Amino acid sequence: MDALLMMILVFVGYIVMYRLYGRFIGKKIFALARDRLVPSKEFEDGIDYVPTKKEVIFGHHYASIAGTGPIVGPAIAVIWGWLPAIIWIFVGSIIIGGVHDFGALVLSMRNQGKSISEYTKKYINSRTGLMFFLIVFLELWIFIAILGLVMAVIFAKYPAAVLPVWMEIPIALYLGYLVYKKGKSILGLSILAIIAMYVTVVIGVYFPIELPGIAGIPPTGGWTIILLAYAFVASVLPVTTLLQPRDFINSHQLIVAMVLLLTGALIAGFSGRMEIVAPAVQATPQGAPPMWPFLFVTIACGAISGFHGLVSSGTTSKQVANEEDSLTIGYGGMLMEGVLSTLVVVAATAGIGMAYNANGQLLTGTAAWTHHYASWAAAAGLASKIGAFVDGSANMITTLGIPVAWAVAIMGVFVASFAGTSLDTATRIQRYVCTEIFTRLGIGVFRNIYFSTAFVIITAVILAFVTGADGKGALKLWPLFGAINQSLAGLGLVVMTIYLKSKGGLKWVFSAVPAVFMIFMTMWAVIMNQFRFIQGGNGLLIVTNFLVILIVADIAVEGVIKFVSFSSKDDGSVSPAYTG
């Protein structure tokens, strides 16, 4: 199939469905009201709760939910063929992911900006809220530890990306200073900021930075320590200091990357060089798990992801200036992530066929794709996943006359920058979650943001280095992450369904159907994983995965009981006195 035609059809479909289905969900299902008091204004503190322009908070939200998720998932899932991947990305993001992200944001905004764990307690019961906290903590614990390793791998594979990624920090700090302290217009300054950043990209190509091993700690371990230390500092700063301006720059990066990729695809498409070289469907790739249900676990962020609900109810809900903005931010942000995942599919199934370096041998067409995706093991490595996107995208960009080294650096910086945003945001959200649960248990010291953030970072460091100095300890639990993440998404939809049931009518159907689908698919995958872990004799994964099964089943059952026994007297409204 022609890759350009597929892209056009998918992108037009997103625009149409945002205007039709998205607006319907916002107006008829969640009944958005511009004059409803929002947490950013009710609890404004200049640190976490800050009313923010829609364009700026969209940049933060999008950069936070994107990270490397919508890249690595589709980049390996195309091993089952491009058609199942693109169908799940398109349909999933519209019907399931968009509803999940948007609903999580609205529920948090109507519950004083509290996390999904806290309002689970309200809408179901306290014990379920505690169970939800445990699975959220586990997901973020793994995620924070693994993100340090992800960025370390990117820096090792693309050393030209190191300088631009770190230079983005002072550029963003200065942008934030001019906008929030000096009252300058953010639009013009952000354009200058993105130009400055791309100047550093060019410099990085000629001055790549490679971290040496230090005191017996290999480069991956060294970068992990540095990045987790950065996460501590970044996540305790006021959101206007670094988080918002950097993420606004990242949103501009997305625009630039998409323009380059789309223009490159147009040029390559019209010249006949952008044919999809992957099979439409490949049901039984060598060594791969079955497509059903693992397609729906492998492609998470591009279609639906539990982490998105944590961002929506974590940092984003505390910055949205009015409720009507939540549709663009929550639902629109999910569709934009679908756009990115679509570009990943194109890069990994068509762009990769334009030129592929296989151990010094240049391959093109089907031979290139077949070599990279020869088996599940060949395509599953982190560097392999990222490489399929970066190298395929670089091939598309070079049709514009941009040197290959520059194109690779541009895409490497793009991936690393979004991973850095997710690291900062995940750390901040974990701090919120720990503060909520431990203060409820009477451990007041967690109200101190420095203590609670230190707890988050120290636990992540312990996991990262539990297997040695290379910082790869989180890989021990990484096989659990996909299923945990998607289970969390399903459970978030369960809570949403209880809330919508309280509003009367059949509004609950729009979250209940996606909830049933996600719980079924992810529990199927989790149970299959359990048999695989038992066969492999991995005690840690067996015990941890079994606990996940129990928690998910418990929350799902409690949700059904609450749904069935729902009292018509409970209107689901949020009491002003509600404090969790």
C-alpha cells in the first residue's frame, strides 16, 4: 500500500472524529462548563497549581504522555503487520484512549486536582483506592527507573543528541523567566527558543558527547544517576520555571518533526519511494507471542495508556485554566499521540525500506524490513525499537536535502527530549501519589516536597541498580510493565463508568464498553504472562504478576458491585468539603 495515502486517510479521520465524537463526548457526556471552578484557580500556589493558557498546558500534557511510548510500541508491533497496528492506533485512540485521557482529566478537575487513586476511593471505596495506589506506585516505580535507562541508551546510540537535550534546559529556563517574570509574549520567544535548540542540534552533530565509564560504573549507569538527579531537581521546581516552557518547546519540536516527516513523505511518495514494504498481516512471526491479546498491550501510548490517566489527574489537572480547555488537552492530546504513532508505523514499514545499514551492507525494500524484523528477538531490543523509527524517519527527512547525520540527530533529540519530559512528569506524579497516601496514613513528613521527592528518587535508584552498576535493574520488572499499564487504563475506565452512572441516563456506556474491552484483553495477557513466567522459573515475576492479577481482579469486581448496587440518591456530585 502507498504510505502517503494511508497517512492522509488516518489524519483526515482524526480531524473528523475530533469534531464529531470528541465534541459529543465533551458536551453531551461530561457536560463541560467554562464557569465551573477549577483546581488551578481554587488552590493556586505558583508551584503545582497554576492556571495556564491552553496552548502551553497542551504542550506540557502532550510531551508528558508521549515520551518514548508511542514510538517503541508501534515500532515492534508492526512485526504482526502494518494493518493491525494502524487499525488499533486509529480506532483505539478515538473510542478508548481519547475517552480515557479526557475523562481522567475531567474527574480530577472535579475532585480538587486529586490523583486517580484518590477519586477511586471516593467513587468505589477506601480499600479499592488503596489497591489502586499500589498498582499506580508499582507502574511509576518501574517507569521512572526505566526512563533513566532509556535516555542512557539513546545517548549511547545517538551521541549527537546529548548536547542539544541538555542545552534545552537553560533555553527553557530563560524562556520561562522572560514569559513569567518579565511578561513577554510566549509565542515569538518560543519560536526563537526552538531555533536556538536546532542550532545546538547542528553543533551536537560535530561535537558528539560520549560519557566514559567512571569508577567502575559503565556509561548507562552513569547517565542513569545523572538523569535521576536531574529528575529530582526538575520535579520540585515550580511548573512555570522549567516544566511548562520546556514542554512548550517540545510541542514546537513535534510540529517541526511532523512537518519534516510529512514533507519528506510527500516528496518520497510522489517519487515512488514510499511504498510500505512490510506485510499487511503477519500472524505468527518467529518467536513472537500471539497477536491477540498482545497487540493491545504492546501498542499502549499510541492507542490507550494508563500512564496518560496519571498525567491527566497528576500535573495537567492542576494547570488547566477552565474546564472547556480539557477537551483539546485530554481528547485532542490523545489523537495527536495517535498521529505520532502513525508516523512511527510509516517510518518502520516504509521509511526503513528506503535505506538500511545491516552490518555494513546497504539493504532496501522488503529485504531491509525483513532483516530488521527477522524475529521477535531481533526487533524487541530497546535500541532496535528506537532505531527503526529514527533511521526510518531520517530516510524520509533526507529527501529534503538535509544531511543524514543532521536528520538522525534531529530525530534522536526528538525522542530523548520527550523521554526527559516523561521522566520529570512521572517523578512529580509519584510525589503527588506518595504524599496523598502517606499523609492519609498519618506520616506527615511526606507533605514536604523535598522529602517525598527524595523518597521517589531513592526507590527508583534502588530498582535501577539492584542488578549491578549498569543501571539496568528495572529490566527485571519491565516484562510486567505493558500489562500493568493497560490494566491501569482499564481500571481508570471502570472508575469513570461509576462516575457517569451517577449522572443518570446511559452516559456510562461510552466508558463501560472500552473498560470491558481493556480489562478483558489485559487480564488475558497478564494470565498468559503468568504461565510463561512459571515455565521460565522466574520467582520475582511470578509473585509480582500474581499480585497484579489479584489487584486488578479485586478493583474490577468492586467496580461491578458498586455499579450494580448504585443508589439513585447518589448523584456523584463533588462536595466542596471533599478532601480525599
